[in-house]
Amino acid sequence: MNSDPGGNSQINHGTLIDYLKAKIPSGLSESWDNCGLQVGSRQWPLHGVLCCLDFSDAVIAEAQAVGANFIFSHHPLFFKPLKRLDLDLFPGNLLQQALSAGITLYSAHTNLDSVAGGVNDHLAKLLGVTDSLPLISHFRELYKLVTFVPPAEADQVGAALFAAGAGCLGEGRYSECSFRSSGVGSFRPAPGSAPRVGEIGRMNLVDEIRLETVLDKNLLASVLKGLRQAHPYEVPAYDLYPMQLPDEACGPGRIGELEDNMILAEFADLVKFRLGTTSLRLIGGDPERKVKKIALCGGSGFSFYKQAQAAGADLFITGDIKYHEAREVVDQGGIPILDAGHFATERPVLEGCAAWCREFLSDYSAPVAVAISHSEREPWVVL
């Protein structure tokens, strides 16, 4: 295995991963999903990036051809834990190819679906759906952490909390966020304690800074560990307040409006052209009816059909509609669905993925290339 595939020593894979995690937070992922680092090393120097939907033999070969040793895919290679790993069979053969070539695979899946600027925002923009909002707004589960620290150590403790991931707001657009206020703390150390200041057995009053910050729920253990290690007191005092913050820009699906009313059949032709697909399936509805309010969900999104209908959409665009789902729509007279396919409705986001990577690299002078896969195709041919 090539553990040092080359590249610029200033930028390693871990630096890019940290940036992508801030742009596309894992907290937006569904509980069943497997986003993030799939295989590889955070320590490898970054040589080039290839963005794709799926990890495959062809994509590995393409990455090698363009000099990329970091593949940023939408779909994870693993959804369930492996019981065995046979390097002669899928997916073991792909793992062996990637590791032998020194290629890291990183995936953003349902978090890329929900994040602002992700799969569904790109699909909405491409199809001319304006002022779109999520079908279901995302709520971030957070804690507000409050601790009390001597003024001289406030910066030290704050830095430890931020290093553990606390203090991020706006889905990563702002970091190291906190509030500080001055006050007086009191404590009476018992015999056997080892206070940093004050006398054992008597009430002590000391000047302290009340340091407040926020953290994602899944970071609680690491942030509290950082607090205990950096805090000068034997027993740091802190408070935790559970919070839920709505983020109207993030969440699954989108709903918005076309600039003008369109005949459904004409709009379907536009969708086909914009997505570069050869076929669409219309489920329910009259092709001659007019549509304006459009709901959509890239990939396989029938689970959000009821939300689209409740939001007053004239049409729902998604992919992978099954027979019994289609029967339900037709028999119950719900809003029509335009099945544009899983591949076609998700592929537009690769432009955004590449743009994020280029934005990251713009802070460095290293000539690291970012490419979008051209080897990927629909997994079937319509005859």
C-alpha cells in the first residue's frame, strides 16, 4: 500500500475532510446513513480531488488518470457493517484498489441532500424553481455550555473547547463563537481536596469569567473532555442547557415556484432537457394541466410525497418510484409525480461539490486539481 501518494505537504486529506465536515455537517445525516471517511488516511498529502456519485472500478481508474488521490462521492461505499472482507469480491476489491493506489474515499450522502447548497438546491436552481425552502426544516440538537474560569485561563479553556468542535454557528460559517462576562464565584474546599486557589475549610470568593458557547449534541463527550483537561480547577463547574435551533435553509426536499405557470407536458420536456435524461415517467395527473408550485427531492424521495402534497405543490419531482407507490398516487388522486431518475436528479450537485473543494484550495498556492467524474453513467439503458 502506498501510504504517501504525493501531493503538496501543506495540505493533507484530513484538512480537506475537516473543511467538508464544516460545509456539510454530519448532524444533517439520517440515523441509518454512513457519511464521512470510508477508507484512506487523514495524513496523506492531497494531490487531487475527483467528485462523483458512486465509487466504482471506473471511478478509481479515472481518479488515477487525472492524478486525484481523494474521491469525494455522494453515495457511501458501506451502508451496513461488513461481516467479512473478501478482496476478490465487491466491495473488498474496490477497497484494495483504492488503498493500493493511495486513494481516500470520503462521502456526504443525506447530509448533502439536506444542506443549503446541496443536492436539492442544485436541482431546484437547474429546473427554474425559485425561492425554494425545505419540505421539512432541520432542527439542530445543541447544548449551550456555561463554565466558570479564572480570567487568566479563559483563553486557554476557550481554545480547548473550540478545538473539540464547540462554538460553531450557521452550519459551520462561523466558528469560535462564545460570550464572556465577569463575576465572582464562591466555594468551600473540603479536607482532602486540592484547590488551585483558596483555603481548605473556609468560604473563598474569587474573580471568574462566565464563558458560554454552543456545541452539537454528538460532540458533548469530546468537548467535556477538552474542558476537564484545560480547566485549571480540580473540579470544573459547568452547566449544560439542551437546545433545538431551526434552520430554514436545511432539510430534506425543496418546494418553490416556477416564474410562470407551465403546461405539465412542456415542463416535463424542460426537465428532460435540463437533466440530460432520455426518459421520464409521469405518475398521475393530466399532462395538459398547468403547474407552478413545484416540490422536489433528488434521488429516491417518495417518503416526502405527503409533505409535498400538504404544502400545496402542483407537482413532485423525484426518482425511484416503485409500482405500489405509483398505484397509491393514481388510486388516491394525489398530486402527480415526475420520476426523473435517481442518477439524473442527483448528478447536478457535483458542480457544487467541486466548487466547495476549489473554494477550500483557494487559500493555498498549491496546484491541486479538482475534477468531476465523466465516467459515470446511468446503471441501465432504456431501449
